[in-house]
Amino acid sequence: MPHAKRREIIITGGDATFFPFLIGAIESLRAHAQTAARDLGVIDQGLTNEQRAQLPAPGSKIVQPEWTL
């Protein structure tokens, strides 16, 4: 069986208070060729609907965990 193509994902997350830093991190990742094409996972730990709508969609997956911190 041939090897499946390996995909890489970068995972980050935060809540409504951390949102400006989350956006800054995502923009920084997208600005660099080494990380721009990677898929992005965002763990939603309390973002508002407006904040979720601002997250970049291409290659992104937003997940609300079932656990609490």
C-alpha cells in the first residue's frame, strides 16, 4: 500500500479576551511561506460569534471542545 501524503496542521486557540493575539498569530503564520499553506486548527474556548466570523476560512477548522478548563 503506498504511503498517504502527509499533511501538517498548526493548532492554536483562545477565548474572547485572547482574540487579538490569536488573530496576530494567524496573520504571522499566513505571512510566511513556510507556514502559509499549512492547515490551521483553532480551539474555540469562548470566542464570540463575531470573532469566529473574522477567523480566516481557507484551510481552517474551528472546534469547540467538549471539555472545560
